[in-house]
Amino acid sequence: MLNRALSLMVLAAFGLTGTSALADGSVGQKGFLKPVTDAQYLEECGSCHFAYQAELLPKRSWEKMLSNLHDHFGDDASLEGPGLEAVKAYLLNNAGETSNSKRAIKLLQSTGDKTYLRISDIPYFKREHHEISPATLARPAIKSWANCAACHPDAAKGNFEEEYVKIPK
Ligand code: HEC
Ligand code: HEC
């Protein structure tokens, strides 16, 4: 009885603040992006680097990237058939334009009329990261802006909030 009363109170509190409980027990916030759950996307696009949430770029960026995967930042990331179709469906159905996350919305707005292939080239991204020196970025545990999860340990949960950032030594 007590448990039930407690969970009703918790539910009411979430309802009031507009937050919601995620499956992993963390509390979702408006800033959070949707964790990637698409197994095929994780496999095809998460083997060389962090599996970027589709919300981080607009549709036009993903379309452009997918049209030239054989020359993907100097690597061959070619896909064809069902693998390509699955990745395309995930990226286009969840791109920046579909997002409720305030971080993703700021990124999208900041693209203006440009079609960026790198999230890390978008002006909002650069503003948020301008305090990090080239020497810090060059640390072996980081090396590249593409390595989001090095400094955002909960990036896979969609959490890029400032207070969770931890820069490796
Ligand atoms: C064979 C390895 C490989 C695969 C597979 C691969 N990538 Fe990449 N990707 C790279 C490399 C290398 C870079 C550049 C990394 C860097 O700058 O440090 C990159 C960079 C990126 C970036 C830019 C990150 C930034 O700086 O903002 C995005 C976005 C991206 N990849 C998306 C994808 C997607 C989507 C897929 C699946 C279709 C994919 N990648 C598959 C190798 C790969
Ligand atoms: C070298 C470490 C580092 C890397 C790599 C990095 N970030 Fe960050 N990021 C930070 C720091 C530090 C901040 C907080 C900046 C501030 O507000 O003081 C931040 C802030 C952010 C914010 C704004 C958060 C807020 O609360 O306003 C977003 C969104 C973000 N990062 C996304 C990314 C994405 C996406 C990637 C990968 C493409 C990435 N970051 C790579 C260190 C990093």
C-alpha cells in the first residue's frame, strides 16, 4: 500500500515537471537525446566510433553522408542492401528535425542553410566546446572531437549535459 502511494506520488511529480523515467532508471530531461536502440545502426555505424544519435544532424546531412559512404572521412564505410536501408530508416526517422531535445534543437537551428557532415563543425557545437584547448583534445584518451563519449561518459544514454562532463586526464 505504501509502495503504491509512493509510486503514485513519483508519477505525479514527473507529470508536473514534464520529465519521465527511462528504462535504465535514469530520469529523462528535456535536454536529453533518445538513446540509440536500433541494433543494426549500432552495429553498422558504431563499430569505428561512437554511434551518434540521429538527432545530432538534420536529414539533409544524413542523406548526403549516406550517398557517399565509400569515402567517409577517408574511410570506406560502404553499406548496401538491407543494412543500408535499416541505417537510412533509423537516421531519417530520428533526425534533428524530429527531436524534442533542447540540445538537438539548438544544433539544428545553428546549421542555418549549411549541410554539415560533422556535428563538430556546427557553430553551436564549436561555441559549447571553445574552452577546450588543442593540447587537451590531443590527449590519448580523447584525440578527436568525434570521440564524444570520451568526455561525455553518458553520451550513449543521450546525456550531453554540462554537469555530467568528465574530461579524461
Ligand atoms: C570504417 C570505419 C567507419 C564506419 C563503419 C563508420 N564511420 Fe563514421 N567516421 C569514421 C571516421 C574515421 C571518422 C572521422 C573521425 C575523426 O574525425 O576523428 C568518422 C566520422 C563520422 C561523423 C562525424 C563526427 C564529427 O566529427 O562530428 C559522423 C556523423 C559519422 N562518422 C557517422 C557515421 C555513420 C552514420 C555511419 C554508418 C553509416 C558511420 N559513421 C560508419 C569512420 C567510420
Ligand atoms: C574533449 C572533451 C569533449 C569532447 C570530445 C566532446 N565534448 Fe561536448 N562538451 C565538453 C564540455 C567540457 C562541455 C561543456 C561546455 C561548457 O558549457 O562549459 C560540452 C558540452 C556539450 C554540449 C552542450 C551541453 C550543455 O549542457 O549545454 C553538447 C550538446 C555536447 N557537448 C555534445 C557533444 C558531442 C555530440 C560530441 C561528439 C561529436 C562532443 N560533445 C564531444 C567536452 C567534450
